[in-house]
Amino acid sequence: MSAATRPAGVPEPPLDAAAVGRLLDVSRETTDRLELLLALLRRWQTRINMVGRTTLDDAWRRHVLDSGQLVRHLPPPPAHLTDIGSGAGFPGLVIAIIAGRPVDLIEADARKAAFLREAARETGATVAVHVARAEALDPWPADLVTARAVAPVADLLGLAFPFCRRAAGGGRVLLLKGATVEAELTDAAQSWTLSVERYPSLSDPTGVVLRIEDFSPRTRPLPSRNDRRDP
């Protein structure tokens, strides 16, 4: 049943490995490695809460496709890639698997960091796992910072800025966001100058991929709506 003929309120059927492999244009070998990641995630989910349980019913769409769509927006090698709040590996570990490039994964939860290390071993992904909050680390130059479901845009820019500031020419940020994205961007513009491009999400009709470049903190915040006075 196509989206055009599906009754309102009826969810789309789950995507499988083959469908997501075609959408992301990856090899069968890469799809098999992503399957290893999901199988490991399901085993760990029985012990600790890695992701929302209902998302596993459509894990290929909700996690693999959602994360993997960022690969098409990566800067070319040897750009340094860093993922903040990696959790169960989304999006950073998926990027490392699909792109075949090293990624620094920042995750404060020691249990999830242990999962990331085991998942990297099983899938052959090249990652470095940093068990800390991003703001507690001595930042390294990151040409690209990615994040998903970690914090509002304004807060994520604050976490990413020390890494991007050290990159040659300044780095960029790729964020996976949902229906509240415009409100988050409005809020972020109060304290940040930024250049934003929006791309429709492949995994969520209400979602968007944000590419943010040339961002820096404002010397003083813009007045809030309540502070403004009519002339």
C-alpha cells in the first residue's frame, strides 16, 4: 500500500534490510554488518534500555536509515568526524560502518560505551569511544560533528562549538531533528549566528536533516519577544 492510498492514521509497514540497503545504496556486505549491529542491540536491550522499545519494531527505518542518510552529507576524507551522545551507535557508529571512515564517539553512559566497543568489534567499524560528557573533554579539531536526540539545537551548538572552532576553517554540524525543529532554530538564533540548510528526512516525514555552518556565539542575545517594545 502506497502512502497515497494508505488511510489516515495507519502507519507505514516496517522497512527491512533489503529496502534500507537500496535507499542508502550500500552493499550486501555493509547491510550484513548493520544487521549484526541491530542483532547485538536487541540482545543488550533485554538488559538495559538502549533505545525506545517500540522503535525496534521498525529498527531499520527508525535507526539505520535515519542515521545512514547523513553519509551523503559528509565532507570528503580526511575530514575528522565526531559524534556527540552516541548512545546505541546512532548516528555515529552507523556512519562509521557505511562510510568506512573512523569516527570519534562521545558517550557519557559507561554501559552504552561498553556496547559501542562491542558493536565496533563485531561490525569491524573503526571508532574511538570516549566515555565522558562532551563538555568535559579537551576538544580536538572536528571537521564535522553529528548528533541525534541529544539536546535542542542551541545546546548542541554549544557542545559542538569547541570542537568545530579548532578545525581548520571551522567545522560543520549535522543534526537529525523532528517536528520541533523550527522552534529550536528560532531559539538558537537568540544566542548563535548560524548558516542553516534543511534537507527532508528519508526516515520520517516530519523530520529534517540540518546542516549548520559558520556558527558562533552572539556577543549578546537578541531580545526575547516579551522584551521587545512596539515603536
